[in-house]
Amino acid sequence: MRIFRCDQIKQIDEYTIINEPVASIDLMERAAARLYEWFVERFERSGGILVFAGPGNNGGDALALARMLAKSRYEPEVFYIQFTDKTSNDWQINKKRLEKETSVPFHVLTSTDKFPVINPGDVIVDAIFGSGISRPAEGLASDVIKKINESGSTVISIDIPSGLFGEDNSKNIPENIVNAGFTLSFQFPKLSFLFSENEKYTGDWTVLPIGLNITAINNTDTPYALLEKKLVKMLLKKRRKFDHKGIFGHGLLVGGSYGKMGAVVLGAKSALRTGAGLITCYIPAGGNNIIQSAFPEAMISQDPGEKFISGQVNTDIYDAVGIGPGMGTEQLSQQALHGFLLNCKKPLVIDADALNILSMNKEWLSVLSPMTILTPHPGEFDRLAGRSSCGYERLQKQTELSRRFNCIIVLKGAYTSVSIPDGKVWFNNTGNPGMATAGSGDVLTGMILSLLAQGYDPVDASLTGVCIHGLAGDIAAGKSGYESLIASDIIAEIGNAYGMIKESDQV
């Protein structure tokens, strides 16, 4: 699923109207029908429904929805927020249909003095503004938005929460944006839905297909897409009967320090669970017994240092390398990483303390081999690229860093984003809040290392690793719940995640 700017979505709408062809009022009817279907599956007829409609086509969608609900024996009331004398043509048509075909009460609000009493159990439908706004809500509209947010009721926003911009909200006014419990977006999600600071506005968002023209969609350029499981299914390599462990690669995982050897254990376990034929852990000498006891399937290569890595790593015999989990940031470890980056020409994934060392020595980014994979969480990324005021700004920095240093950045989060040097970004939609737990990132590093060792292209390894990691976490959370999920649970479900992707024709 591709993600477009709001102005591009408008162009796709217009192309659909001209080339399907379909009248704009009929496309609005189609959209309202999807809203109606979603609504009646979830809400009973007993509660009140208060529809707050603006003067544009977003408000027209709401008027059509109110008509459909009334015909199905719901009892909506419409409150028209009259902050202008102009209304769209399709809004006017739906207003006439509402009056002719139903007895739905229609109230005109010119101030908040007559704002309705909202009872517990009432549902609010928000359709004051659509995705076309370019400046913060103000005046009557912002006053109504604040009243809606104070109501404590369930709020359903049509297409986008009123007041929210579709992309960059750095100059928006937070209190002038509807806080929705549900957002029903037509055909595509908005880019702003994928940034953590906007969750309080969007709530649970859902994409409702309305049949926009596929030619227009395919011919509209965008660097952004949701990572779908069906793509990952296409990327998976098939295993043959006579394959052996040498076929599936030998990965080297460099990391560990006194008190943090568990990170290497998790990374090594996840690497083998993801399918690598062999895994060797390059660790401080003092960690040997820990690794051998906790994970006998792994091999060991010892660093001269007892408590932290200080020596140079020979990567010649390995197919891919991961570095950073539990490594620490000692001065000798920093020097070791610098030498490693200068000499390692194997497919590489860098995580955790190796990223922290890079943030202390940013000039070293220029020596990264092409298509090296960096896997920071937001804090690690901000140390590398500088603090960002919002998710959109961080995304711009991410794409620029990928381009500048010819690397892949896997920026971990609720919608982990994978950026590549040509500017493309995929947002992953597997995973859950339970995965915000110690060691989860080490598991992902091991998984991506494994896929690199198996011969996956770095981009494919990143996309596949991120998707399966999140899906394994979803399976684990389904068994244990979010609160009790630990990183080892994710590793245990990697096989089931593979199976879920392979066995489903449409996932």
C-alpha cells in the first residue's frame, strides 16, 4: 500500500472522477457507504450520534453517512459548523437528500453557545475538516474542536481528524486538533498517521477502500509505502531438499561486554532461528562460558580483552556481520570499531552500542561500506542525526542520512521505517507495544544478520527481518499479552511467523 501526500490524493480523486468515469457525488456516496458499513458493524442503535459537519466535501461525506444511518433506524443529529457561507456542490446535494429522505435534525452552529449536551455513550462523528487544510484550525472551528475533545465521548473522524495536517504538523496547534478514538481514512493512510506524536489524534486508524483508479495510483510517484506481508512472502528464499548448512551462510555477531552478554545470546539465537546455517559470536574472553552455556549452538571467537572488545576482528571467513549488541562504549572498543569499519567489506548490520560509538565519532559514517544497515531506535537516531521536533522532521533526516552515506536505516518504532539511499521508505505495520522491552532490538539485529548471511540483498534483508520480527512479536503477544512479553518470546515465534507468511495467499 503506497502512501501519498494529500494533494496527490486529491489528484487521484479527480482522475478517478474523469476517467472511471464517475460523478463526484457518486464517489462521495461510495465513500459514505464504506463509512456506514464500518459503523453498523460496531455500534448499536441505542446511543446518540452527533455528526459535526464542516462546509466542504468532508462534511458532505458526513451528511451522506447520517442519511444512511437514519434509513437503518439509527438516530443521528447533524450539527453544521458554519464558519463560512460557502459550501461545496456535493455538500449541498447531500444536504437536500438528507432533508428530503429523512427527518434527521439539522442544527446550524455559529458559536459554541448552543453546543449540544453530549451524554455518556453518545458517539461523535467528526467531519469538520478533511485533509485539504493547510493552516491550523481557528475561530469557531477550533472552539468546536475543543468542545469535542472535552466531551469524553467516542469520536470517529472521517478521513482525517479535523485540524490535523496530512504530513508535517510541526507548525500546527495541538489543542486545535480533534482527538479521535477512530479514524477512517479513504483508500490510503496519511503520512502523519505514522508518527508517534499524532497517535493521540488518530486513535485506531483504518483504511477504507473506495475504488480509486488503479492507473492513477500506479502513475503517481511517492517514496512512501506500507510494508505488506505479501511483499515479504515474495522475497522469501525457497529451500531445496539437498541444501545444507553451508548453503545458508555463516554469520558473525560482534558484541558483548561485562554484564551485557545477554544481548549477544539473544542476537545469536534469533540469527539461527531465522535460518542462518552457522553463527559465530566474537566476544570478550570473559563471556565465553556464558555463551557456551546459554546457547551451545553458537561458536565462539574470543577477543583479547576480558571485559570488553578491544581487538581487531577478521571477517574473511564470514558471509555477513552484525556488530554492536551489548558492546559498550569503552575507548578501546571505539578504536576497535573504527578499525573494523575500515576493513570490513562484508554485508553489515550495525546496532546498539556500535551506533552510540558512531554518534560520538560522526566522521566515521563516511567510511561505511555501501548499503550498510543501521538499526537505531529514536534516541540512538537523534544522537546520530540531531534531535527532531516531530516525526516528520525525523523522517526527513533519516532519508537524508541514508542518501548521504549510501546506507539503509531501520528506524525502530511502532511503524518501523526502512529508508534506502534513493529516498524510498517502507513503514512496517506488524508489531505491538509489548515489543518495547529489553533485548527486542538485539533480536532484530540477529534476524537481519541471518538474512544477510543467507544471501538476501541488504534491502530485502531489512524489509523481511523487520516484518517477521514484528509478526513474531504479534504472535507472542497473542499468547502472553503485551505486559509480560520478553525478547525470548519473540525468538520462540520466529518459525510461526515464517509459517504464517508462507501459508497465507493474501496476508
